[in-house]
Amino acid sequence: MKKLLSALSLTVALLSGAQAATVADVELQPTIDVQGQSLNYYGAGIRSKFFMKLYVGSLYAQQAGLSAQAVISGDSISAVRLNILSSMITSERMIDTIEAGFEQASNGNMAPLRQRINNFVAVFDQAIEVGDQFTLVSLPGEGVEAYKNGQLLTVVQGDDFRQTLFAIWLGDEPADDKLKRKMLGN
């Protein structure tokens, strides 16, 4: 019986560890807890530009097998996590990149979102350092919570905002097609 329990414990430990991932030396947790819900690691990739690794983007969701559209417009909590890899990511560049992402994801119709975008990009006002982690939590029916290094910085209301934000990474014309595929586990 003792050998059986030891073997079972080892098997559980190996299976639990197998779900974790490391991308560009960033260890990604197999699960994260958000509002009392456990979100499972879905996939991750590297956002690169001009052969520079900028950040690791990862996706966490409550259920497996979702399409990008199901994550964007679905009714379960999900999260995009950005782990900063490069000192080339400054506050100004991140704000410019997020603004450009909203422009693309909203097909240029940013007016209904403008005030909320302004509130949201304030998350990136403080200096950004290599190793910083931003977690953007999609709360269907509510909006988005934005965290930096585990600290809640803002809550932005509205499903339209939430869907447009997540479309930056997972939409039909994402910021980076390869990153989108990797985040979706492909």
C-alpha cells in the first residue's frame, strides 16, 4: 500500500508539472486564480519585432478547446498575461502599441471606447522594467481588470471594451499572428 501511494504521488507530481511551461526563460504557471476562479494555462508565445524578443504573451482560460472568438466573446473568465523581456519596452512605447492595437482591433472606431482607453493605458504610465508582469482579466458582463506585478491598477467597464482589448492579441487581425497561434496552444 505504501509503494502504491508513493507511486501515485509521483505520478500526480509528474502530471502536474507537465502542464507548466517555460517560454524565453519565463516560467508560466499551470493555473492562476482570478476572482475565486482557477484559470488554466492555454498557451504562450513571444512577441518579437525586428528579431527582438519584447514580451511573452500567455493565455489562461476556464475551459480548454476554445476558439479565439469564443475567448473574446464568450461568457467565461479568461486572462492575457504579458511578461516583459526587453528594456526596449518603455511606458511610452507600450502606450503607443496599445493605442495602435485598439485602432486595429476596433477597425478605427475608437470614439465609443476613447475615455475607457485613456483610463486603461494609465496602467502603463509608470516605468516598465524587464521582468514586469501585466495580467489583463476578461470578466464577461463586466469588463476588464488590469494588474501589474499582481497589484490591481484599474477596472474598465464594458463588454465592448473587453472584447476589443482581447482582439488585440486574439482577433481576426491580431498584432502578431504567430503569437495568437501560440497563445491558443497551436
